[in-house]
Amino acid sequence: MSGVAPDAAKTSSNLFIRVIAALILAPLTIMVVFAGGWLWILLVTAVAVGLFYEWHTIVNPKREPRVFAVGVIALELIGLALWFGWNGVAFATAIIAPTLIAFLSPERRGWNVGGFVYAAAALIASVLVRLDPAIGFYALVFPLLIVWVTDIGGYFAGRTFGGPKLAPRISPKKTWAGAIGGLVLSIVIALAAAWLGWGRLVPILIVGILLSVVSQFGDLFESWVKRQFDVKDSSQIIPGHGGLLDRLDGFVAAIVFAAIFGFMRAGLDGVGRGFMMW
């Protein structure tokens, strides 16, 4: 008879799967980010479709084929428009499609529209932040690293220290210790980025902290959505991590924040530069 408790063995096995999946997916993601161009746009378009599919599945147990089809076609059109540099077409599609989705939805119109907006915002922001050939790679990798270490720090600090819950009604497992642990690691990454010359110390620290906080709110938001429909995981597409919504909730919030921040500073053609040049 094994001396390992069933819960402990299950947790250890799940952690092992999470680590293996991360070790495979993280380098592949960085490689595609580095390549940029059509490869990055193709990846994020496919991911956006996956995000919309999972959201649609959660909020529409009976499925709505017409709603889903319109959302997928619109997301693919946005990706294609961004590929050719037709930003006006991409934004027009992102504005028109929700109206059509609302019209075609027999029920839960707000949820269906919200799912499309969520996926489209992630797609557009991810492409615009990476667009600049000189600074885009760093502008995209920085939020990615912040989100990753926030998640890692939150997981281990939460399990190690436990303590008061962060938002028990939304996500019972998340603790204040985990939130602080993720924030501390994000500060370490921001310090490393400043040391590497990615930006001035104080501004990059502030932005790193903001990204960490925003990503945690994005995590809580996705948990809240699932709780409204009594769903634990958005899917099982990523071993040990659940679905795309489960894995990318923090990134979606962070990259949209980065895109808005960059747009406010440098306009539509300089989103990545505006976000990263401090």
C-alpha cells in the first residue's frame, strides 16, 4: 500500500503535467513571437477562434451554429485584414460582427457578444503590439513574461502560505499570498528588463506591476464567467491547464491593457513602440 495520500499524489501528478506542458509550449510561443509576421498572426487568429469556441460552449450548452459561424468568420476576417495591414477593415469587422451576433442570438445576446469582443480584442491587441519590427518582440515578450511569472508565483506562494482568500465567491482557491507572490515575481522580471535596457527603471517597474495586477483581474474575470454557468474548466485542450480561456485569461487582460496604453502614447501605427519606449 502506498504511503502517498490520494490527494497529494493527484496534486503531484497534475503539477508534473503542468510543468511538462509549460516547458513545451513556452519555448514554442517565444519562437513564434520572435518570428512575428504572418506566423504570429496565424497563431493568434487560431487562438482567438479557440477562445470564442470555448466561451460559446460555456454560455450556450445547446450551441448556436449561426452565432458561432458568424463569430469564427469575423475573427478570421480580422486576422486576414491585419495580415495585409488593412486595420480599418479589421476594426470595422470588430464593430459590425457583434451587432450581427446579437441579432442572430435567440437568447443570451450579451454573453454571445461579450465572447466575440473578448476574442477579437485579444487578437487585435496581440497583433498590434507585435507589429513594430524593431521593438515589437520586446513589447510582446514583456507582458508574456509578467503574466507567466504572476501565474507561477501565485501558484506556489498560494500553495505554500495559504491564508485569506482573494475572492472566495469567484475563485475559492486564490489567496492573497498567491497574489502577492505573483506580484513579487513580476517585480523581479521588471528589474531584469530594466537591467537589460528594455526601459527606464521606475517606469518599467510601474508598468510591470500594473500588468501583474491587470492579469490577475483577468484571471478572476474568467473565473467569474465560468462560475455563472457552473463550469470548472473551459476545456481540456492543454494538459494540466484546462482550456485556452483558463490558460490565457491573464494574458488577454494584460495584452489589451498594453495595446491601449501603447495606442494612447503613440497612436495606432506605434502601439508596441508606445507601450515599450519609456
